[in-house]
Amino acid sequence: INYQKASFLTSAPDIKALPADTGIEVAFAGRSNAGKSSALNTLTRQKSLARTSKTPGRTQLINTFALGEDQRLIDLPGYGYAQVPLEVKLKWQKSLSEYLVKRDSLKGLVVLMDIRHPLKDLDQDLIHWAVGSQLPVLLLLTKADKLSPGPRKKVLMEVREASLAFMGDVTVQVFSSLTKLGLAELEQVLDQWFYP
Ligand code: GDP
């Protein structure tokens, strides 16, 4: 797929407001500041398709992007932001798990985690929900340029080992928006999800 042709479709305040549940979509999720916007911009070769925000957690909108005829990228709101009230957090968790379970067009989930802080509780919850609804999951260890090759490889191996515990289709790759490390691998996985 030519991810460069991605174009903004809609901003939805909640799951109910998403585009019609047809075709194939792939969702990106991660803690605030994990590097999700940067990864989406890198994937699509667009400077500001997804906003890289200085105030993490402020926007709770689900942004959707069209790739082609009935193919979408879904940018889910970042989670784990301390200053969001508990009530809002719980409500979001409920609708997120609902989205993963009920959305027919959803064919894969990319979970972005800073390579220096992988597999936090909320990441693990999300992976469990996705695996529970038979969704393939790609764990992207972001900002991989922050580690030198040795430690980078070590974390990759550790997270791969830990990911076996989810008992699902969970793969792990390193990624850097800065150096484009892992970009080809990311595209390969997405291509498979869009054209099974
Ligand atoms: P989001 O909140 O998950 O969308 O994260 P952003 O994409 O806005 O990135 C959060 C911060 O991490 C920003 O300051 C980015 O410049 C930085 N960042 C994102 N990706 C990378 C990367 O690959 N390498 C480095 N060194 N910094 C990154």
C-alpha cells in the first residue's frame, strides 16, 4: 500500500461516531507520548497528518484516515495520562475494549510503547483485549534510536519473550521515527493486514 496517500477522514468523539464499519481498518494505540503521532507521520510521509502534541492526553478524539477504497488507519487517543480524571479513564477503557471486540472492520492493532518503558499495565490490558477478540497485535518499541544496538536488541528479546504470555498473534518490532528503523517491517505487517 502507498501509505503516503493517507488523508484525514474524520475526528470522532467516541466509537459510535466512527465511519461505517465496512472494509478494513487498522488501529494505532499507545500511552501518551509513546510516539504514536510521530510514527503515523513517518508511515504516511506527512509532516503533520497526526498531530504531535506538547500536551499529551488533551485530545480524546479518535482520528481516522483514509488510505484507499474502504481502508482506514485509526489513531486512538493516547492513554495513561496522569491528569485525566479516573471517571474519564474508566469510560475510555470501556469504549476501547468495546471497539476491539465489536468492530468488524478492525483487522489489526498496533500498540506503540517507548522502548525504555515497555508493557505498562494499560498496554497489557489493551493487548489482552485484542488477543481476546482474535486480533493480531504488533508491538512497536518506539524511539529505538534512544538506545544503542546492544541494549535495543536486549529489550526486543525480552519483550518478545514476555509477549508469549499473551497467547495470541503478537509480534514485536523496534521502530524509530527519527532514523526510520523498522519502517519497512511496519509496512510489511500492515500490508498483510490490509491484503490478507
Ligand atoms: P504521542 O503522544 O504518542 O503521539 O507521541 P509523539 O509522536 O507526539 O511523540 C512524543 C515525543 O517523543 C515528542 O517529543 C517526539 O519528538 C518524541 N519522539 C517521537 N518519536 C521519536 C523517535 O523515534 N525518536 C526520538 N528520539 N524521539 C521521538
